[in-house]
Amino acid sequence: MRRAAGRRRHPRPRRRDLRGHRLVHERTALRGLPLRPDGGLLAGPGLRREGRGGRSPVPRRADLQHRRLLPRPPRAAGSPDAVRRPGRRDGGGRPLHAGGEVRRAGHGGLHRERQPRHRRGDVGRRARADVRGDGRAGAGRRLGVSRRRRAWLAWSTVAAALVAVVVVWPQALGLSGVYGPAQVVALRGVATVAGAGAAVLVAVLALAIRRARWPLAAVAGVIASATVLSAGVLLSRGLSSDPVPVADAPGEVRVLVFNTLYDGAGPEVVADLVTTSGADVVVLPETSAATTERAAALAGGDFQVFHHQVDVGITSATGLLVASSLGTYGEPQPDPSGGLGSFTVRSAAGSDGPPITAVHAWPPTADAMARWRSDTAWAVGRCQGVEGAIVAGDFNATLDHPALRSPASCADAAAERDAAAVGTWPAGWPSWAGAPIDHVLADARAWDVVAFSVLDPAGGSDHRPVLAVLRPAG
């Protein structure tokens, strides 16, 4: 170590005398060095001051002992200060990062040096030095990382659980009638398959990304649990319907619902469905008056024809055919809320036919959620409030939505026959993937459901026809 020309300068600590940016003299329990009776070190040939020609020895890692195991030697009055431990005054075993200043032997005395600034690459060496020393700083870092990981694990699990509830069972949070969750829960079959794929994907990511393994594993577990729950709901509701019964017992009423999609299924297709199913009541949403009358004529003409249209658009047009065997019916009574052609017909004087309501509810679009809730509630109310009522049509709702979730004293034909998970829209999708939005409801006090069938797609409609067979109760 050279002395600066001119004035005397303090020497800078050498890099090899530093371990993790701390002076190696911080730990002074050196093997084989003489000790004073009070626990201090004696100067001798094995320990030299750093002067003009000498330098302090660099202790080996094996010569360093845990700081806490070293007794703090009392400083006796008048004791020689040949060697000092680094610290503020007499060392005291204080770590370098706590004192902020260190002392270094040089030029025959102890000089004060400012602790060097740490560079970005030295963090790892400093952490390793802390672990090799007393371990307290390293333990603190590990504790902080552990806390962050636990927080990440908790938040990711909670977020995944909330999303799973919204997708699988939004009614638990009162969201089944809100735009977004209402559409997702209607396609429960698709959501179940998508959940299974997402669970597998997240599980693979958990195995691939080591640092995020546990949070991703927790998310995968939540998704898998939600998928199993959704699949259980589908299985409990039923994924298959009854075959079309052939025999027609006395007193039975067969109700056919078929949304023709703006006359996409022509009168010939409708008439063929009516004759093959033996329907007594035929509800035809999105069907013009001409198609309704023509279908009745092709089916044999033994039907009373009713039709109601709200505006010029065929979407608001609904047709109804009622077999003459059920008696004579009066004029249609439209839905007062102005739905898409929903109306009710009652038997005329001298007839004892059941009240029949043809339903076409607004779809749950972003700007029509209030109308959708109103239309579905009105339709279910017609079933609950009118004795012996039959309510059928396109509800644009499933059993997960508010109106159909618990229709007291009103039986859903699909649910009664364990076919409530068979999709009726879109017709081009598999039945397990579609939304069961076409329903036949009946007063449970007056009717028993004998059969419920989801028929094959017909014509150019995007709905599958459904057929329910009702028998008087008792």
C-alpha cells in the first residue's frame, strides 16, 4: 500500500480484505492467536498492524465463529489498544451494517472509513455473508419472501374462487340476473368443458414455472373443483330426454314448442312436427300469421289459430294452435308489459279447457335486461297464479335464472323428467352444450308431467322443438 505524495492519506480497504462488503476484522475469534485475560487479543507476530510494509491477516472462513457465541470482552482501563475490534468505539461486536462506520488499522493507528455503497451485483454476496454470519439478515429476507408468497397464494386463491362462483353458481352472489353472468351460466355445458381445459393448462404451468408453483397449483385446484361442481349440476338435472311416446291416454295434453326463427322453418316443417308428435297445443314464437295458418291447415285443420304481433318485426310475432278437442277459446289477452308477442287465451263460456299462455321473452341483451326479467317473471306468474294453467314458449332463460329458479306450485316439464340440462339453443350445437331456454310449465296442482322430449333440429330454425306430455293430476 503506497502512501500518497504530499500529505498523508488514509488507506482504503482492499477488496480481498472484504467479505460481502464488511471488514473481515468484524469477527475476531481467530484460531491460534494469544488472548488477554479479559478476552481481548494481544498483538504479536501472528497479528500485525497495517503499516508501511505489513497488512492485517485475512482470516479463513473456518476461523470465523458465530458472533453471538463470542463474549463481549470488557475494556479494562489502561489496557493496550494494539488491536481493536471494528465498531463505533471499542467494537462491541456490532455488525458493520448497524454501525454505519468501521475502523481500520493503518499507518500506526486506527482510522475511520465510511461503509462503501453497495452495487447491484453485491446483493447476493451480502446475503450469503449474512447467512454465513449470524443469519439474521438472511432470515429476514427469507421471511419477507415467504410472506409475499403467502399473500400471493391467498389472493390468487380468493380471486379464482370468486370467478368460479360467478361462472358456476352466480345466484349465490345474486348475479344470475345481471348481464354477463346470466349469459355465462346459461351455457353451463360449455363452461364446464372450458373449466376442465383451464384446470389442465394451469396445472401444466404450475409444473413449469417453479417460482409460481403453489399459487398456480391453488388456482388449478379451485378451477378443478368448480368444474366438478358444474358437471354435478348438469348430471343432476339430466342430459337426456324421453323418447316421444306413441300412445295417447285419455285426458293427456301434448304441448309442442318450436321457435321457427322468422319463418325459417316453413309451414310444411311445422305441420309435419304437429302430426308426428300428436300435439294438442302448438306454440310458435317468431312465426308470422300466414305461416301459422298454413301450418294449421296442413296439419289437418282441426285447430283454432291465434296470433299476436307487437310491431312490424316478425320477432315480436307469436302463433298458437289449440286443438278443438280442448274446447273453444276466446280472444288473445296480450302481456301488458309489451313482451315479444306473449299472450294468454282462456276457454270460452261452456268450455273447460285449461288456460294457455304462449311466451316469447326478450333475450337478455345488454340493453334489455330489465325487459327480460319482467317478461320471464310475468310468464312464471301466469303459471303460479292461474289454476290449471299451461305456460309454454321461448323463455330465453334457464333454471339458473331468477324467474325459473324456484317456481313454487309450478312444474317445469324438463326438470320433472330429468332433462333440464338438454340444450335447445343453438340447434347446431350438441345438446349438452346448448342452453335449455325453451320450456313447458304447468300448474303442479292440476297436472302431472308424463314425458318431456327434445326433438331433432328441423328446418332452418336455430331452436330444437320440445314436446311435453301432461296428464291431469290424481
